[in-house]
Amino acid sequence: MPLFQRFLWQFDIKLVLLPTSSASAPVVSGEALHYQRKIQEHMKVLKFGGTSVGSVKSILSLKRIVENEAKKQSVVVVVSALGGITDKLLQTSQLALKGDESWRVEFDAMVDRHHKMIDTIITDTADRENLFKSVDALFEQLKSIYFGVYLIHDLSEKTQDAIVSYGERLSSKIVATLIRGAKWFDSRNFIKTARLNGKGKHTLDSELTNKLVKDTFADLPRISLVPGFISREIVPQTSVVVVVTILLLSLLQH
């Protein structure tokens, strides 16, 4: 079963993304950094944190920034979960783990917050209805995971990672619909992770990562929208392949 791995970063107003000193921070090879410089010549990657998608005002500001930058060159937009949602996802998982029925209340509150955001910022009726279907399908998946944790009183690292991934998956769908002409990409399809011998740090297979990113963005749209911080783990084979989210998320233009 794939693992949704989340990496934590620091973000400043200049849109420069830096890895933290966390023990879980992935390793980047010289080849990956060389590819980063090469990519920067052709596109700009904009990373927006939770506060940038945390309110109607901030998310509309994000839209203006992206549209202005897209007039100059192609942009890849990476977004975090709505402000505070990551903490809510984690807190709700702990309630479910303890067998506390209030996990349902917290879950419903997250659904309501996303619904209200969509109702407010998506003005086209057809776009709004399609987005509701997409978002509600994700929430149904998430609810099933929480219910499983509640029933068996077990929360593995793999399950926790899966739960947290929904924050970015939901927010990126909303932003992709908000920005006219944006194309949504699932970062799990080209960012793969694994740990050597099933443990330790996630390290970068720059050769495979470069290929996957090049293939994915071979025909680069004017605006690409990507959920941040998540990847899908691959099961180590005889020839171990290790990929992390850092490649795409570190391809930043100062």
C-alpha cells in the first residue's frame, strides 16, 4: 500500500523554500541541484503556505499573484493545506484513535470549512458543482480512514501520513478551480519515496526523479497546480529506487 510521505519546510515572502533541520528531511544529490538550476531557466515555481490559502482574502490574493506571474512565464504553483487544517487532521486522528466520538464533529467542521470556502470564491455554478463532487469524494475517503482508526484503535505511521495528505489534496483542487486555465497535477505520480531497508531517511534517486518530472511537464501549461508536501512510497526492489518531494518543491526562482 502506498505511503503518503509529508515533508516540513520553511517559507518566506520571497518564495524561497528551504528544508528544515528535521531528522526526516530528505537528502538532495548534486545532480538534483544541477537539474534545479536548469529548470529555473524555463519556469518559476511558486510555493504558497497555509496562511496564503487560509482565508477568502488571502486565497484571492494568491490568485492575483499567480495570474500576474503567468503573464511573464510558465509557473508551477505548489500549495499547502488551508491554514490550520493540518493540525485539525492530526488532532482528529488522535480522537479517533482514542475511540472518542467527537472525531466526527471535528471531521464535519473541516468539511464545512472547505464547503464555505468553495461557496464564496467559486462563482461559476458548473465549476462549483464539479469541485464539490471532487472534494466530497476525497472527504468520503478520509472519513473511511478515520472510521477504521476509530474501530480498531490503531494509527500506524502509514495511516497518519495518508490522513495528513488530504489537506494539500483538497486545497490544491480548490485553487486549481479558482485560477482559470490552471492544470492540476497529482504530485504522487511523479514524486516517489522509499527508505532503504524499510527504515531511515528518505533519499533522492535524482535520475528517476528527473525523468518523471521531465515527462510530466514535457508539455508545460501556462499554470500548473500541484499539492505540496506529499509523495507516494514505492516498495524497495532489488535495485532500490528512492524519490522524495524535494525535487519539485525546491525548483524555486528567487
